[in-house]
Amino acid sequence: MPPWPARIPRRSPRSALGDLVQVLTLAGVASVLFGADVMQADKLFQLIALGVVIVVDWVGFGAAAGARIQSYSKRDLVITLTSLPVVLAAPLFYPLDSAPRYIKWLSAANPLTYQVA
């Protein structure tokens, strides 16, 4: 098996350009729909940097967890323990108006909340 850097797929500049176009398109849609002024260079750069940090963190966490898990039963346990709080903290089964304060805070940080609402 080749060393690990050789197994990482290379991304072409064309693919990176496509990612940039997607980010600019989403920023433009957010600006039109929500009145957010994200098209300024400094705000757009901050959003892109935040997105990169979040993606790198989650990918790193997933790679670290995947490297340690050696059986399907452990994998299933980790998936259940990580996804169940995310699903239960989103307002899938109840309105957030009647939820406790800590659930509201968790829901505000939960991406699933904004996909359901």
C-alpha cells in the first residue's frame, strides 16, 4: 500500500474554482433572500475561513474515530451516540417554544434545525 499522502485524491484547480463559484452563489442567494450583506470581501473571506475550519475539524474527527474503530458493532454504537443527540435537539418532534433553554441553545448550534424549519 502506498504511503498515506499518495492515497489522498488530488483536486484539480477546476474543482476548486467550482467550489468558489458555489460559495459565491450561496452568498448571493443569502444576500437576496435574507438581506445579509455577505458579499463584502472581508465578510465573505471570514465565512469561507470559518467553513474551512469547520470542515477540517469534522473530517479530522471522523478520520480519528475511523482509525480507532475496528468492528462494525463499535461503528454502529458511535454513529448512534453521535447522531441521536443531533436529531433529538432539532425541532423535529416538538416546537422550540416549549423547549428548555439548554435545548434552545443546542438547537441554535444544530445544523439540522435549519433544515427542518
